[in-house]
Amino acid sequence: MTVPIENSVETPAHGFGTLAVHAGAPHDPTTGAVIEPISLSTTFEQTAAGKPIGAYEYSRSSNPNRDNFERAVAALENAKYALAFGSGSAATATILQSLAQGSHVISVSDVYGGTHRYFTRVAKAHGVTVTFTPQIEVDIAEHIRDNTKLVWIESPSNPTLRLVDIRAVTAAAHARGVVVVVDNTFLSPYIQNPLDHGADIVVHSVTKYINGHSDVVMGIAAFNSDELRERLAFLQNACGAVPSPFDSWLAHRGVKTLHLRARQSSANATAVAEALEASSNVVSVNYPGLDSHPHRHIALRQHRDGMGGGMLSFRIKGGHAAAERFCQLTKIFTLAESLGGIESLVELPSVMTHAGIPQDQREAVGVFDDLVRVSCGIEEPEDLVFDVQQALEKAIQGTAHSSKGSNGVNGST
């Protein structure tokens, strides 16, 4: 069940932080509790057959915690509706399942590995074909066919941090009646609101910045169209890939501090990116908060205050071996997949998040074996910069620890 935003506190007239704390967060009318209780019940009493006491009948179809979380994210994305799913991949799958057999999709090339896997292996099996393009703003008109139904954008892209001019793409797509989806996971609703730039659907892996504490696997899609709401809500219920009440409650708790965490993560990433760019041990740095980024002008236009976000990637001198040593030598950054949590992480996309993409396709979009992806958490920036610098020096010198070297503060994982 999705609920339109009606409460006066859930309007764009209020600042982001106010919405983050209060949207979808009614006080309990019975106890006065200012934090909502967790509604674990799977079923709800009815006064007569087909006449539930309130708005709920069965928790797969709707649940108070899920509804409140959906209301909160809808408010933060300036959307009328939002639908939560059991994972970001489930959100992606549901959107693709809404397309008829024989439909065509256009996607940016450097897309998340899980999305690439779904497009090339699952959607294809259901009769949906996908065209990948590295310059979607430039050639989107050339790729649109009569059966093109969807354009899929990641901005920034994962893991090369390329930006897409959302308004330019939506203008071309909408001229042909094509729906545009933007994966906003890397930035969060605090830094970018794709619907404000013309997109039809914005999706997130809630697991990342929205929840922000690395303890929930979840996804969400937000949009304004009544027709999309009817179609996607039907699939949400019919396919059943919904989050639990507890996960919904945890994610709602997490989103209340999103603005604070996103600001600190972005400031930390800026400090780390500047240190990397100044290092002679680094080949190149991908970070949209740097003036050297080729799409910096897009960040200044699309991102709140031109922020670069908490994610970056860089190529290290010394190839894959040096990249792997770097990840084993950090003391604060932990070698692990995922991103957007309060803790800082590093990973090697070529053998981790993007290992399923053939090497020639990976390298065509800049995902080389020496590329390191970095997720900056909310630790102190000077500590993160020092950690990166010491790991760089040791990695290049070849004085790495054994393959069992540890990561995490004080060597703990």
C-alpha cells in the first residue's frame, strides 16, 4: 500500500532535515510514543468478511512500518508515491517485469554489476532486450526504437563516477514517450533528486546511504505517476519481494540522519580525493566533487551545493597487485563490498562487484584491474586521508602484508 503525501510536515516547504526527521513519522495515538512501534503482525482483524478494522489486511500487501518508510522517502525525493522492496535488485526486477515481452531498454554502459546481470541474463530470458551506451546524452535518439519503453541511468555511475545530464536524456526520451529511470543510490535523496530533473522513476538500494548502517538489505522506487503506482504496486504485492516490518523500521530510523551522514561522507570523500589526486602513486581519480572531473559542470547543476558525494574511485600505479595490496594495507577502510554506511570501505570492482562483466566490456568503460572503489564513511577526514596515504606508500613499495592481512580499525574486521 502506498499513501500520497498529505501531512503538512511532508511538503517541500520544509527543509530536508526537517522532512528526514518527521515525514512518515506520526506519534502513536494511543501511547504518545514519538518513535513508531514495530508492527510484526502478519495479519489484521476484520469486523466482517472483507471489512478490515483499519487500512491493513495482510503484511505482504501493506504494513504500517513499510507505509511510513515509503512516505518518508517519497517526501525526500519530492515524489507522490514510493514502493519499498526486499532489495535494490528486487526494485530493479519489478520495474523490468512491468514491461511487456518484446520491449527494448537503453542503459548506460558502466552500470552496477547486479543490474548488468539482470539486464543481460534475466530480462533477456523474458523477452526484454537492452542496448548499452557509454554516451547516452549524445546518442540516445539513435538508439530509441518503436518498442523502446525504458531508459536506465546511473548518475554517478558505478564505479567510474560518470555523471549524466538527466534533463537532457529525459527530454529526448519523453519526446518518444519513453520512461526514464535513475538509480540514485550513489548520491542519496539529500544530494540529488532526479524527479526534479524530469526523471519518471528514481530507485535506490536502501541498503546503502538511506539506511546507512550496513544492517538492512532493501530497495525502493519513487515516482509521481498514478499509472506507474498502480502497475508497480500490483507487482510489489503479486511478486512479494517486500521488506520485513523490522527492516522497514530500521531503514526509517536510518533515513532520519541521512542529511548529516551524507554531508560528512561527501566532505570526507572530497578530502580523500584531493589527497589521491596529489599523489604520484595514483594514475587517475574519479570524483565529481573535483574541478578536474570531466562532468563537474553537471554536478554543479544537479547536486545539492555541487557536492560530490561519498563515493570515489582511483587507478593506482603498479596494476592489480598494487591495488590488492592497497586494500589489504588500510587500517580504517575495510575491504568489503557495499557502500554508503557509516564506516569506510574499499573494494576492487574487477574481481568483486563487477566480476561478472566480461573484461573487454569492463575496460571499455574504465573498470580496469587497477581500479579501487572507495566508500567514505563518517569518520574524521584527517584519519581517512592518513590511512589512504600510508596504504598507498606501502602498496607501491611492495611491502605488503600476507594475503591474510586485516582491515578495519586496529586490524579488526
